[in-house]
Amino acid sequence: VSLYNGTTDPLTNVSIYIPIPQKGENISPYSDYFQVEEHGFDMSANVTSLPEGWTVRYGTVAAETEGNLFRYDNPPVLEHASGTYASGHNMIRLTYTSSGGTFAAGETARFLISYGATSESAQSDSSNLFRPMVVYQSGGSWNAPDTLPWLWAGLQSGVIDGTVYVDVDRNGTYDAGTDTPVRNAIVTAQVE
């Protein structure tokens, strides 16, 4: 996630709210600030790169209601906040605290957030569509929240099948009677 102050004014009270999708949840059903539909699977998150001058808090945000919409002057309230992710947290709040909280014109901040899916198998073949929201003040006035580009994550089911073996004859294929099977081998799949 990148944030750039493309204005000619410094920004104050800058916070970025970034959802951590939870299955069946829609925290912004009356607006499209964070999502437009219920999430399909549970995710976890960890901010792995935080620029100097920023703080991170993980917590839980209750869904907006028709009479209590998320707006620039009514950002989500982060409950059960802590500096580390815990199961059930559905929001990250990044807050700029350096330079007296003033994010200068032309300044850029980049954050790296690592997302993962929980291991519940019933969540396969589902997706999450979500986006961060930025709130800030400029010239002493709150500005309408800015939304950042949509993020999409999907889970697809699949099967890994085969035999782990020592390729004794070094021909690249398993030959029963020649190659030696490796019992209780652990196989992991990684997305690059």
C-alpha cells in the first residue's frame, strides 16, 4: 500500500484503515468504503514493513449502520486494539505520528502487508474484494475519505498427489523396484 500527498498542503491526523477480511462479514453495507459484498474466507494480516513515523494497530471494527455511516468525521472505531494481529481482528489502522503528525506535501509512505488465509477447508473456491480508506485533515478541516485501489484475494482448491522418492537411477520419474519411496515426507506448496 502506498500513500502520496499530492496536494500543496500538509495533511494532519492521517490514518489509513485497511480491512482484514473475515468470512461472511461486510463492515460497510451502506457505503462502499471497504467492500461491496460479504467476504468469502477468513484472512490474517501482518504489517511487515512500516515506514518511520507510523504506528500500526490491529483491532475489530463493528459494521456501519444506516444511521452511522463511515465518513471523514466518523471513521471506524477500532476496538480491542493491539500492536499485534490476533484471530478475529478485521481492521488495521496505520497512523502518522512523525513531525507532529504532519504529512508534508509531496511526501510518500509505503507499507508492506502480508495476508494469509486460515486453514478451514470449507473456505476454498471463494474470494475477498476489499480496499483501504484514508482519513485526514487539510487546512484544519476534515476531508472526505479517500479510498485506495481495490484488493482481491482468492482461494482455489486443488490436490497434490504423487510419490516422494529418491531417484536412484536419476531419470526424473518414479520407477517402482528401483527408486526408494520416502515415507511420511512433508510436502508444502508455495505461491511465488
